[in-house]
Amino acid sequence: MIKKGIILAGGTGSRMSPLTKAVNKQLLPLYDKPLIYYPLSVLLLAGIRNILIIVNKGQLSQFKKILPIKNNLGIKIQYKEQNKPGGLPEAFIIGEDFIGSDNIALILGDNFFYGQNLSTRLKNSVKLKSGAQVFLHPVNNPSLYGVATINKKNKIIKIVEKPKKTNSNLAITGMYFFDNRVISLSKTLKPSKRKELEIVDLLNKYRKKGNLKAEFIGRGGAWLDTGNIEDFYNTSNFVSAIENRQGLKIACLEEIAFNNHWINKKNIKEAINFYGNCNYSKYLKKFLV
């Protein structure tokens, strides 16, 4: 059972400059919440309560204002800084002490996931005992992503990074589940031409041993990469439309924690005081009835 998760929330955010010159991308507002709330909510939906957030050097204080170490979510949050972006697998090297002898989940801080059965799929994924598992989702433009080809048993038999031509439209999303070997395997990787450790190289090490499985967000679900300004605002509009139509919030951290019985009404009141007079607080008040 995977009980620990890492959110990789560093990076330069260069594709969204100049917005990201002074503020980390994961702290920008995606509709009515900071972007970091969305990947964090995914880990909470998976039942993961022990979380490491990796941030850029010098930006730690910004994150602690929004997600303090002592919080009202019934979870444990730790932080580590990275000097500069070194590729996704670097997260497992930076987080080696945090991971210890456990298996680990990793989610990218700028990825958005949504789906009716997402919670069930996540809870199945954290049951991983050995090997690795990724979430796949069909896309119209596979040439922009790492693309996986699977067999009938949902094992990944081929991975191609940004292929010019491919028979598969299954993109590898920014959510991963690994056994403890991920630390030692990450240390064996060599930097690419971009001078970074590549997640595709890490996944291929599992694939070559037949230990890389696929899970799917499912039809009707959504996976959105908010890495550029157009996708960022498209995602924000998506959240706005869903929330205003249904009257339910996406990525309300306190709601997830309350439904999981990690916090009580007293914690909800504390959260309302923390957020102040805003629509997010008004939404939380319904849990006090």
C-alpha cells in the first residue's frame, strides 16, 4: 500500500512568463483556488496523508502561507527545496529520506485530473506492491506528449517521447506510482541533452522488465496540463463551469479530509477563519450544519 506522495512543484514556469517571474506557477489562481490545491486533492482522494512538496529554492515561505506544515487537513506536509530543475526522477533522489523503505506516488504540481470514478481508480493504484504504474489518457495531439502502447493485459510495451508518427493516442499523464526501487533506478539515470533526468528513461527501466502497468482516467474524465497560459485558463474555465453548474467544488481539501474522517467540524471552523470572508469559506460552512 502506498501511503506517501510527492508533489513536484518546482520548475521555472518559463512558458507562463512574466506571470511566473515573481510567483511560483503552482500558487497562481486556477479559478478560485491555488493550482497546488488540485494535485494535492488527488493525493488526498487516493488516501495519501504523508506528503512531500518539492519547491524552488527561495519560494518555501510562499507555499507555507497557503499550506502551512501545521494545517487543518489531518495530513502531514513536508517541504524540500531544489536548487534548479533537474528532471522528474530527481524528485525521488531529493525525497530519498522522505520515501525511506516505502513505495511512493508522484504527481506533477501543474497537472489537473477530474473524473467520476477517479477516486476508485486512485485507491486501486495505491495498492501497488511492486513495479510501476502510470495513468494514461487519450489525446488528439500525441506528438506533444510521451505516448504509450499497451497490450491486452494493460502492460506498457512501448514508450515514445513526442512521436512524429504513432498508432497510439495514449498520453502518459503526470501521475505515477512506483515501488521502492525507484530511488536506486533514478540514481542510475544519465542526464539527457536537456541536462535533466528524464521520466521516460525511468519508466523504460520498469517496462523492459515487464513491470510497468497502465491505468486509465476513463471516458468522461479529464486530464489537463496547465503548463502554458492558454491551457491554464482553459482549465480554469472548465473548473468554473463545473462548479457553477453543480454547486460542488473541485479540489476542496477540507471537504475531502472531512469525508475521510481526518478532520471534524472544529477543524472546518478553523479553516473558515484561516480563509476569511470568501466564497470558499461560504462553501465550507455547509459542513457545519
